[in-house]
Amino acid sequence: MTVLTTPAGIATGAADALRKRPGADVAGSAFKWLLIGATVFATGFLAVLLAVMIVDGWDVLSGNLWYFLTHGFSQRSAGEAGVWQGILGSLQVALVTGVFAIPTGVATAIYLVEYAQGNRFARIVELNIRNLAGVPSIVYGLLGLAVFAQTLRGFSGGTTAIAGGMTLAAMVLPIVVITSVEALKAVPDSLREAAYGVGATKWEVLSRQVLPAALSTILTGTVLALARALGEAAPLILVGAATGFMSFGDANVFETFTGPYTALPVLIFNFARQPGADWGVNAAAASVIILVLVLAVNGLAIYLRNRFEKQW
């Protein structure tokens, strides 16, 4: 018989004895299976949704996919309509969203965690940011219409991709701040203390130790926030992406940001509201495309997390 004399051995033996006792961890086992059931349900729901969209849009996905991906919106017939304008517009809006949301959100998180040090002002700001994360997207659409498309018309150009991107940036900014705050708080204080102990300055500790340590979680949060922005239609409809057309003419890449624009969710809305079963097939096929884009972005978030994650 082995005698356990070390604290770790005694704790291990006690834990094993408790696990072997009949009915000792019924609540824990039930909670475990509840979590497994929730995961299976969520995965199954996504699989069913994707399968239904594929079945409904199979005529386009199987025989006309390349044409559908490379041609623009058309109201003449469903067979002539495509989604390349929506894909390009979504990428433009996502780019603007990232430019405005990511630096602002990460900088805000750095101030709240590293400089404000939990004072009353920081607590009030953090509480308001968490409340803003639950505001419906349509409210941000009204904000974008009033502020970015009208008040700041001289900067955004009115109802353009810039105004749409700034609107979505305001919507996902709380998510970026919250995830960045939690990432910075998760960095062990011992890392900061060790850096200060060898004479590092505040900026050196932040830039060379804290931010690299929190980078994986920050990247994951920001990429997931952009994935959410890719699927939003209501704010963009209010900020001018309601026609489904983009007319470039001789405009260069930068000028397209200040002209008429659309996005993939708005095209899906336009397809769905057209009469006729053929338009419904287009809406289903476009839904599959946007689901694939969102899943690809989520996969990128997982890759970045695994690529830059550090173990403590």
C-alpha cells in the first residue's frame, strides 16, 4: 500500500476517494452532460441551417456558381443576378470597420487596464461599454445615419462605404474593448513585476511584455467582432446600402469608398423580397456564401489564437 505524505499526494488521494464515492459528483456530471448537449445542439443547428440553405440554393451552387460570384446585381431576371458587388462591398465595409474599431478599442482597453488602474472613472466607462454591447444593431444604424452620413458628411461623403464602416465600427467597438480588457487582465502581474524589476519603463513593459502576451486573445476578439459586422444588414440599410447597386465607372479603388455601395447581407435582403421562386434560390445561395465567409473568418480567429497563444 502506497502512503501519500506530500501535500500534492494527499490532495490527489482525497480527490480520487471523493470521485469513487457513489453519488459524490452527480451535479458535476449533470452539468458536464448539459454542456455537451448544448454544444451538440448549437453545432446541429448550424449544420441544419447550412444544409437547408444548400438545398434551397442548389440550382445556383451546382450549375451557376462562378457566374453568380462574378456578376453584379440585376433586377431583370434572377438568372442574370450575381453577388460580386456585395462581396466587394462587404470587404470594403469590413476594412473601414477594422481601421476605426480595432485601434480605438485596443487603445481604450490599454488605458482602462494599464493606466486608469480601476479608478471610479474607469469603472464607469467599463460599465457603459458593457451596456453598449447589448444595444440592438438598428440603433447603431440610426446613429450612423444621423452622425456619420449627415453630420460628418464632409468626411464620409454621405451614404457611402465609409459611413457604413464607421457605423459598424461603433457597433463592434464595445466587443473589441471588452475582449481586449479581459485579455490584458489575464496577463499575470508577475510578468509586469519582473519587467519593472530589471528597470523597464512603463512603455517597455506594455509594448514588449504585456501586449505580446495578450495578442492572441485580442486578435481572436477583434476578428470575431469583424465576423459579426460582416453579417449585419439593418445598420447598412439605414446608412444607404439599400439599392443593391455599385456603379464604379472609371473610379479608382479609393474613389469607390465614397460612391454608391452595397454589402452581401443587403443583397440577400433584396433577393428575398423579389417575387418568384428563382429569387429565393438566389437568396439561399447568397446565404451559403456569407455563411462560408463568416466560418472562414471564425477559422482565422481560431488559427490566430493557437498561433500566438502563450501558456503560463
